[in-house]
Amino acid sequence: MGDSNRGDDFISAGLAALGIEADEIELAVMNAAQAMFWPPILELFDFDASAARPEPHPDLSRAPTA
């Protein structure tokens, strides 16, 4: 698996586990989406929000005020 992309392995394994067959075009679209969305998701995992103050008296029916 030296030159293999992790997304390729993950997508192929997930589809196989579900019994889904995908052609080359469908796999290319899934790989493009994974390449586009996965790096920002990894950044969110590393994001430290501990310094953020919680909003006082949150009203979930409206946008945040702070």
C-alpha cells in the first residue's frame, strides 16, 4: 500500500462493506469530494475552542449575539 491514497482505501472498503458497486466516474467524484472536504475536517478536529466564552442566556431560536 505504499503509493495508495488513504481516501481510495477508505472509500473502496466502505463501499465493499455495504455491497455497493461503483464505476470509475463515481469513484472519481467520491475521491474529489474526499480530497476537498477532508483537510478542513481534520483542521476542525485540531481546533481548540477552549478560549471561547459561552454565550450568556443562549436563545437557540435566534442567531448568536456575542
